[in-house]
Amino acid sequence: MIPLRDDNPAHITPVITVGFIVLCTLVYLYQASLPPQPGELFVYRFGAIPATVFGNAALPPEIHGAAPCENHAQTPEGWGSKAPAHV
């Protein structure tokens, strides 16, 4: 149950919290609107799978390279960057 009010009401509006809820809802609706195969690739591309993030597992070959943090988390260029950084 979501609390609607409190005995200790705040004097500011929780803008950041409401923003996160709206953002998560929009991402969920977008993901739910995708067909099965693109929806699965969307999850592999933007989702964080703990085993792949920490290097304990690899993605299957048919979706290899879909995860942005699979091979590039240790590089100084940043996540998913294949080009060298220009300083």
C-alpha cells in the first residue's frame, strides 16, 4: 500500500522521486510494446545482468556484444566506446 499522507507532512514536493517513477513507467511501457525478439535484446542491451557485469558468465554467442558493460567496463574510454579517447 502506498502511503498518501503522513502525520509529519513535508513542505516540498518530491520531484526527483516522481521523476524516477515516471521514467521507470515510460521505460516499462516502451519495453512492453516491443515484439518478443527486440524486447529481449532491449533487456540484454540496457539491463544489468550481475553475472556478466562481474565477469562470472558470458552472454550466449547469438547475443554477444549486446551488453554495453560486457567488455568495456575496464576501459578508460568508457562504457561501450570502441574509439580511442581524444584528449
